[in-house]
Amino acid sequence: LISDAAETVGLSMPRMPEETQAHLKALLPFCSPSNPVDCTAQISNDMNLVGAFMEAMVKDGGYSSVLAFFTHVGGSRLAPALRAQLKAVRDRYSDRLYVLSVVASPEQIAEYEADGFVCHEDPSRSVIAIAAMGRFGAAFAAPDLAPPPEVAPFILPDERPSEAEAKQLLEAAGIPSAPERICTTAEQAVGAAEALGYPVVMKVLSSDIPHKTDIGGVLLGVSDAGAVRAGFPMLLDRANRAAPGARIDGVLVAKQLEGGLECILGINRDPVFGPVAMFGLGGMFVEVLQDVAFRRCPFGEDVAHQMIHSIRGASLLTGARGRLPADIKALAAMLARLSVFAHQAGPSLRSLDLNPVLALPEGQGAFAVDAVLELERQADVSRQG
């Protein structure tokens, strides 16, 4: 079970050195001393063997992590002696990772965790935990090949910004969006559409309605002045019906970009790691397949390229099935700048979604089509600080 789980997550299980195997066989002739080591039930007759086996594996085997799977840890008779043996080895070799797969009471689990052991009931989940901690450790230890880009200082608003306000903040940070205009009348909207060039996208503009598609607040492929004039009051009416108390700032008219591949870029603030950036392809790739990559902010374009190429759908960006290659360089620059923006924003930034980002063919750039920026309440920020 443990070996299968290790193979699934790509975790290597090096064979125990021959000398160590011989030593373990001398301690307990009926054991299986390779890797994983099977101590057999005989070990319950002499708890000192637990410590001897673990020390031999850590000291002589040279393993950096140890997973111990016991089915009887919860037994009141055996638990104190077993815990003492395990703790003694952990204290002597505290630079290793120790994981226990145990079934025990919450009180006993708390004691093992206080001793420095990671505890899971399921041995497969224990293996997954070791692999995950190894990846996290490698990520934290690896230096960036290139420094993060510089982003000009900025001040976040006190309340959630509208889409247009969020994009203005991001534009100042070097994160481009599709050309657009804010319009408060139908005639302004017509003028904006003709200046930008048809077709255009029309969206209701309100910081109180961050997810406009849910209320029918987005019109795509608007191709002439008549459609703009008809669409303007339609969007306002839909917004007022769906959110009667919402503040409506007008209608956003944007150039409809064509010929690109939809991606999603995002930021979420993790209570442990701080701001974490996410990248994936749009549509079913993120919604159904959950084909996404995460990295801790901030980072440079080299890490951004690694993220982009790490997803399963990366071949769509590089030109699979006759598709033109996307502008991955522009996409990586945007992702790196977004990571710096999130880092500089501090705890005031809860999350940021750029969905979709349109990656145009190589050399033509990448542009944020929509932006939702969520802020923490000031009281929550004060507590985090």
C-alpha cells in the first residue's frame, strides 16, 4: 500500500543498504528489512526494537524522512512505551521528517504531534504528505533564476473596486487589459464603440456586481451602433432587477479581442504562505480538469514560465494541432508582475481574479479581459498585522 502510494506521487524509496539490512535481520530474524521495512507483529513483544529499527534506518540508511505505520498505537498498554521509543530517536535525529500513520485517540495524537511527528490515519495520505512537504521544501530552497520585476508603488482603495478601477490599478503595475471606455449614456457608448472599433463587448459597471455574467450583465460581439444603443438600457435594466440596491457606475465598452487562447490568472492569500499565484487555461481546463499551477509570490519571469509549462494543457499554448503559438513571453511577464503586485499589496488584498486573460498569438501580447479584486476588511487586516 505504501509502495503503491509512493509510486503514484513520484516519491522514491531507495533500497536499504545491505549492511543495515543485515543489522535489522540480526535484531529480528523474521523481519523484511528492505524498504519498506516490515517489523512483523513480533516487535510488540519488545518495544525497544522499535527504537533500534528506526535508529538504524535513520542513522545507517541515511533516509531524510521516515514513515512509521502502526495499527496498535491506540492501545493503552503499548502506547507509552512506543511513544518513548519513537520520541528518543526523533530527538537524536531532529533534522529528519517523521510521519506516523496511526489510529489513536485525539489526546494521543496531540501528544505525538507535540513530540514533532506528523500524524495521519491513512498510510496513503501519509505518503502524500511526505511528497508534498518535499515539494514545498524544494520550492522554498530554490533561488529564482531571475529577480521579480519592479512594480511602481500603489495604494489599494478602502472598498472593493469596480472592474475598471481594478484594471487601472493593474495597468499602473504593468499588467495590460483590453482597450475600454466607461460610458454613462447610450450615445457615449456608441462613440466609444466607434472609436475602439467593432465588435465590442458591453458590460454593466458596478463594484457591487463583481460577477456580471451571472445576471446577464455582459453582451458579446456587439457589432453596430444600433446594437450598442439597444444594449445600453438593457444592461442597466438587468442590473437594477438583479441587484436593486447596487451602485451602477455605467457601462464598460471594450474592444473585443479575437484569435487568442483564454487563460486564468489569480491570487489568493493563504494564511501560511501569504499571497499565492495561480495559472491555468480557461473554461473546462480549470472548471472540470482543475489543470492549474500555484506558486508563492513574488517571483520572476523564469518561475512564471515554469508555471505555464507545468500544466497539462501547456501544449495548447505552444502551438498544438496546428494552432498558432500563444505569446507565452507576454503571459509570463504578466504573471510575474501580478505576483509582485500581490506581494506589495500586503494583507489588504484577499484575492484577485483575472478571468479570462486572452493570450494572443506570439508577439501580439496578453490582455486581462476581466478583473475582480477582493479586499480584506480593515479590522481583519489590523488583526493580521
